[in-house]
Amino acid sequence: MAKQTSSKRNKNRDKILSISSILLLLLSWFLGGLRVNHSQSQFFEHITEKGEKIVEVTPLLFKIISNNTTDDKLIKWVSFGSGIGYGGELTVGSVFLPDGTIQSLALLSSKETSSYFDKVVEEKLPEELLGNSIEHLLEFDAISGATLTSQAYVHAVNQSADLIREQLYGKRLVSKSSVLDYVKWLDFAAVVFFISAVWINRSRSAYKAKFNAGLLFGSTILFGFHSASLYSSSTMGGLLFGSWISGVANYTPFILLILSVGYILYYNRNIYCQSLCPFGAVQQCLAKVGNAKSAPIRHQFFIWFPRVLLLTTLCMGAYFRSPAEFIYEPFGIAFGMIGGMYLFVLTVMILLTSLVVRRPWCQSLCPINAMTDFIVFNKNWVKQIRNNATKKHKSSKKEKGE
């Protein structure tokens, strides 16, 4: 009886926490929207001086004119443009002189990992763009180590400049892009690999383990070392809050995530970790080398801490409109040496621990377990509500019939 009471109490607690998590995410998104509007207001305050006023031409194009004359003398143009980087859309506010010369640039929002944009700043790309005329398309060499981010930044400036080009020269030079422009062969490979994983996991073949090992090897090469296309907490945040709608340079992690969620909803199992995760495969290989042992029974701390960490990360990503900024997974370091010092230290610790304990990352900090638990719990909760409603409906019909 005591066990039943305790179990019921725990379920009620989990339901409250589940609803609270959703409400926290929604609140973070709402407050983040207010913050974005405030950053644009700050941008206008920074570029205007006393005696100047802002006149809206279109939602993305503005004039700054003198407030002290009767002829509305044009002082400068202001416009906004966006580009698609690795993590998603970035927005640039641009200020132009009346003749179309670039006076100043400001990054207003970005879904990129900060290390990529830091590289753009270090190479002084924004400074190189200043003083250029926009009569012709702005073209600059991509920056090594931040190719997609630098291309996205230049595209954003060109897009903002297009609004001025139309006013000054009656032409536009930037072609409109579509989400389909970012779909690559790797995305189709992700679907093929996932279907293969489903087939292997549901197969009764005597070679099932060998097939799975071969699939893991191929996934590690293709989605790990070749493209670093593992899905992470930032992918979850991007999917939840729609950054993929405006476009991302790499859709493969989103495709793998969507397929994984669909499989979890249908079968209550996550086959990505078992058959496709490149970082899981690396840990398994190190476990073979070091003859690692299975970890002891998971402590409650290693169940709840990843959940709290994932929720915190998603809320911060929603508030700052940049899920990639709060990434804590070691994938970037492991497969591309991209990330801060704290990620480098974490990666080294996990790889060394993998020699003595099997899959330490998967059993301690991995957000995928937290995501799976959340989906399965809420799926079962909804199923229970539907079953109870069906029982009540049948009982009501039976009483009326009697």
C-alpha cells in the first residue's frame, strides 16, 4: 500500500514538473521576444543624434532625417538584412550614407555559435565592409573556420543594401533564397541510415550485431568526422522554436531528431543512440580498447541533473533566440575541434573515462535520454487520460441503457 501511495505521489510530481517545464519554455520565448524588440530600439538610439528623427519607409527600411529643417534633409539610410549560417538566421542592422556608402554595421541577432562569429570579428570582416559603395554586389572571400558564418554575414549586409539600391539605383542584386536551397545529399543519407537502423533493430538476423556495428561505423564517418551532424540540445531548441523555418545551413541534425522523436512516439524506444550516434560509437571503441566495465546502477542525480540542464539550456536558447549559443555537448570538439576551453576539457575527460566506463556521456549528461523520458512520460500520460475518458464514456452509456 505504501509503495502504491509513493508511486502515485511520484507520478503526480512528474506531471506537475512536466507542465511547469512547458510553461517555463513558453515564458522564456515570450520574454525573449521583448528582448529582441528592445535590442532594435537600442540600435536606433545608438545611431541617431539629437535633432534627428527616424522615418519608416518599409518595415525593414528607414530614413534618418534632420528634425531642425523644413525640407526633411536626408542624413542616412538604415535597413535590416538576414543571412543563413550553420546554426540558423543572423540579422544585421546597416547604416548607409545618402550616396550608398556603408557607414556602420551591427549584429542584432544570431543563432550561430559564438566561436564562429568571434572568428569573423577576429578577421575584421565587418571593418572591411565599411566604406564600400553598394552600387555593386559586395563580395568577400569566406573566412576559413567560419565559412558559413562569414558568408551569411556578407549576405545579410547585401540584403540590407538591396533596399537602398532600389531607392538609389532602381535595382536589386540579391536573389531570394528558399529553404530548399539548403537541402543536401547528406539529408537524404540521414533518412536512408535511419531506415536501416529501424530494419536492423527489428530484424532477427544472426548478423544483427555486425550489421549494427557496420551502421555505427558508417554513421561515425559520415555524420561525425565528415559533417559533425549530430543532433544536440541546440537542435532540440531550434526545432521547438522554429529556427529551421527561416533556414539553416545543415538540416541533417533536424532530420535525425525528427525521425528519432517519431520512432520514440511510436515504439517508446530511441534507436539513434544505439545505432547511429557517432559520439556513442567513439565511446564504445574506447571501451573495447580499455576493456571498460558497465557503469553501476544510475543514481537519481544522473537522471534528474540532465533533465534540469536540458531545460535550462532550452530556456536560455529561447530567451536569447540563439539555441546554439548554449550548447554543452562535446561533439564540436570531438569531431571538428570547434568549441571553447570548457568543452575541450569536458571532451578529454569523457574520452578518458570511456576507457574504464562504458559510454559515460550517455549515462550522465546526454540530453537525448532526458528528451526520451519526457516524450515517453507525456505519451503515456495522454494515453491514460484517453483510456479513462473512454471508460467513463462506456460507463455512462451503460448506465443510461439500464
